[in-house]
Amino acid sequence: MRRASVLRLGHRVPRDERASTHLALAARALGAEELIYSGDRDPELEAKIRDVVGRWGGGFRITYTDRPLEILRRYSGQGYATVHLTMYGVGINDVMDSILRREKVLVIVGGEKVPRVYFEEADYNVAVGWQPHSEIAALAIFLDRYFQGREVDTVDPYPPTIVPMKRGKLVIRPGSGGSDA
Ligand code: SAM
């Protein structure tokens, strides 16, 4: 089973609050298992995402790092393909076949200017088109290609839970955002 983690560089409070929230939500909804972010530590961002996970289910994680380059190196050492999304990279259509041979990816996205070392150390520098747009759009397209469309086919990825009751029926359905009785 394919696995994807996302490393978001240089989160800035307050400027990136919405973008990083949307990045985390897109990562979770489109099949990634975690978002690791660097830059400004943002407990509100973490709380928002954990709240969504609590209400909608799944095991998505959000964690902060002040050593993002170590994350790249550690994941690389664990067999992850490290994929830096950048408009200056090689076209996604030209490298996807090669990336699809790898069972685990760490996808790296920037905010402001990405330090050169990431271009040098990532296994792939991948452009989703060669126009500037956004980390959210680039990540969404990349994950959809990596999971080959399967993540958007899954209507209810999280199994319903039956709450035992003396009388009546209560089923919690995290994937549909609520419960039914
Ligand atoms: N000039 C930057 C660049 O290197 O792509 C654009 C900065 S953009 C505000 C923030 C992030 O969005 C980038 O670091 C990159 O991860 C992603 N991004 C933006 N446009 C992209 C593109 N065409 N292809 C891949 N990633 C892109």
C-alpha cells in the first residue's frame, strides 16, 4: 500500500494560517498520513487539524519540526522517495512513472523562498506546470497522481463504529461527518 507524508517548509503566522490549514486538509483528504511543518510553530493550526481528525476520523497527524532538513534526510534513509514540488523542476508527466515505482514518498512544499539545499538533496524536483501557483494545488495534483485517483473514489474511508446501547441504535460514522440513530 502506498504511503505519503508531507513536509511543509517555512509556515508564517499569521500570513500562512489559512494556506497551511488548507494544505493539511487537502493532504489528509487526498491520502497523505501526516503533515510535518517548519517555520513558526502554530498551536492553533495543530488544534484545528486535530479537531477535524477527531470529528471526521482517520489517523492523520500534524507535527512541528525546527529541523526540516533532518526530516528529509531521515525519511530518505527510511526508503522514502523525497519529492520537492517546485515550478523550476522536471515536468510531473515526465517523472511520475519513476516515482510510482516507489511505495513511500515524502512530498516537500515551500512557502516563501525554498533554500537551495532542498533542490540538491531531494530525489526529485517536480513541476506541476511551469507557472507559479500554490502549494495546495501542486500537492493536490501530485497526490491524486501518486494514488492514481483511488483516494477520491473512497466514499467512506473510516468504518462506522457501533456504540453499544441497552435500547435503540447508535452508529458513529466519521467519514460522513456525523452519527445516526
Ligand atoms: N517560486 C516558487 C516555486 O518555487 O514554485 C513559488 C512559491 S509558491 C507561493 C509556494 C510553493 O508552492 C512552492 O514552494 C512549491 O512547493 C509550490 N508550487 C507553486 N507553483 C508550483 C508549480 N508550478 N509546480 C510545483 N509546485 C509549485
